[in-house]
Amino acid sequence: MRQVLYPLAAIGFLAQPALAEEEAPSLMERGAQLFIEGFMQEMEPALKDLQGLADEMEPALRQFMTEIGPGFMDLLGEIEDLSAYHAPEILPNGDIIIRKKTPAEKAAEDSDGDIEI
């Protein structure tokens, strides 16, 4: 959540005219300031809701990372190229499988994204 608030606060700070300035802000500066102020007012309820959601999810995410994190990091170390695999599938019994693409599937996918110049 802090990752969202800090940049927004920095933008709001930068939009404020310097206190030491004796000149009145230009119309562009005043317009930017009003835009940022309006944006912050409109976003405030959503940011508060997001903060509440983050606070609710934090214990579960910490538990997930404690229990699953090390195994997940080992798995990511084994997978060199995620594009070489199909999306995960959940089987009726609850097992999750990740199929590796065949060389033909990989070649067909690579050729679809090529752009000739």
C-alpha cells in the first residue's frame, strides 16, 4: 500500500508551489495543482478501502509465504523459461499440473508473434 501512497504524495508535493516563491503560480502550475488535488480527493476512498484490504490479507499472505514460499522459490529455480509451459490445470481430484510445451507447440507460438520487416 505504501508503494501507492508515496508516489501520489510526491506528486502532490511537487504540484504545490514553492513556499519561498514570491511569484504567483502560472496557469499551468495552478491547473496541475488543482488536477492533483482533485485526483487525490477522488482516490482517497479507494485508497482507504485498498489499505483495509491489505490489512486483512497481510496475515494470510505472511502465512502463505512462510509455508509455501520456500517450495515455490525452488520451483521457480527449476523453471528457466515460463513461456515453455502451458497454463496450470486443476484436475478433478484437485491436483495441479503444469504441462511443458512440445517443441512443435513452442515453435508455432514463436512464429505467431514474428513481425516481418
